Amino acid sequence: MLKNILLWITITCLCYATASFAENQTSAIAADVVVETGTEDAVTVQSQHQGEIQSTVNGEPVSPKSNDFTDDSGDETRDDLPSSDIAKDEFF
Amino acid sequence: MYHLQLSVLFISLYSLMSVAAEQGAPPALNNRPVVKMQQQQQERLKQRPRNMLEQRNGTVSDYLTTQQVGNKTVVKGVLINHGNVNVVGDEQAKAAGAQIEVENQDNVQVNAVLIQHGNVNATANSLQDAHAQATGTQVDIKGARQAVVNVKSLVHGNVTAHATGQQKVEAVAVGTQVQTDADYQHIEVNAHSGAAITAISQGQ
């Protein structure tokens, strides 16, 4: 039903860095938290990071970005998860 | 009258045998792979390509439990990996500290605390493509229709991915990663990390 969908949600607390060079296809990604899902259903991320997050390509540091959100799915949003299946209090 | 009694007797016997057979046979769900915990993953290392070498030192404290509640597979508890994880490969290297994998379950719920104490390093070095991925804690849910993930993640150690190659070169370093391919999901992640997360790519 929802095939060939790739949704990357990348949330970092302090910084996020990525780079891609089309010529030689060299990339480096460093992130605190990455959530990769097939749809856009509810995703909640809380993150605390103490330390350095960095990525380098061919020795060059990549400029950091923050709270990057990329959605290339182009599909519908699915909000119809049965509430009975959403259990938040069983463990925490 | 005699035939009627005989028929009732046969029907009763058949019903009893059917019930007994159903109770004795395991549910079809149990025949499918359920949850691959970290210790089981270590056994899979023997099946890895020879060009990928994984080294783990330390101990794994696995307090995860798996329950079948109705049609839902519930994984909950705590998984702690003490020690460093180093994976070296030529074209591909994937290293994960504390990891939960759930495969081929229709309805999955994960309520877990994942803790990685130690460094995680992935190094890929190739003359062609090179992909290095290092993850402190990771939850993978594959083949599920519904997934509910509630994860608290603590990463105490450096996470480093280092890729060197001459064609497509990719290095990915992530503190906490959650992956699902479910159609319906609800994901809550509470992540704490306290060291360096570094991705290094060296291409042409």
C-alpha cells in the first residue's frame, strides 16, 4: 500500500551535519537521533547530547545544520493508528 | 436409534480429537522468527562475510522479555551493552551497540531501555564502494504492519564511522536510531548521549 516510501526524520539536539558530492558520491552523516519510518505517523523525539557531533568529507568539516527534516515520500499521512494499540504507560 | 447414537458418538470423538490436535500444535506465529536479541546476533557473526570482522569486548545484560498479547508481540525491558564494538570491513561495515531487531511480526510493541557503555566504531576501507555505519543504540522493526516503539536510549561512549573508498563512499554515525517499515506506527524516543559522534568519509 505504501511502497517505496522513504521518510527520514533526523533530529539532533546540538548539531547535524551532512554532505554529499555528486561527482564522487562521498558523504558523511553524523546525528544524535535518527528515526526512519515508512509513513508520517506520530514520531516524538526528545534528545539531550553532551559532546561533539561532527562529520568530515575528505578532511573538510561539514557545516552543521539543526533540526533537519526531509520528507520525500509524497504519500498520504496516516493518522489512523488504533488508539488501543498506542500504549505509553506499560513500561515508563 | 442405534445409528443415531453411533453418529453422535463419532461426532463427539471427532470433536475431541480436533480440539486435542489444536491444543497440541503450536500456533503458526511461533514458527516465524520472533525477536533477535543481541546474544543471538553474535551467533550470526559466523555467517558474515569474511571481509567483515566484528569485535566485542565486555558483557551484555539482557533483561528483555517477549510476550504475545493477542496478536501483538510485546518486547519490553532493558538491554545493556558494556564494552566496545568494533567492526572492520572492506566495502561495508555496520556496528551497533545495544540493538533490538523484531522481524516478521504483524503487530509489534517495543517498550525498552537501551544502554550502550563503550565506544562503537565502524570502519570500511575499499578501492570501490565503502559504507560504514556506527550506531550507539538501535531498534529495527521489519515486516510489521503496526509498530509502537517507546524507547529510552543512553549512549555513553564515542560513536565513529569511517569510510574510505574510491567510488561511492558513505559514513553514517548515529547515537540512537529507530527504523520501521510499518504502515502504522507510533514512535517515542528519549535519547541521551554523552560523547562524540563522528562520521568521516574519505573519497577521491
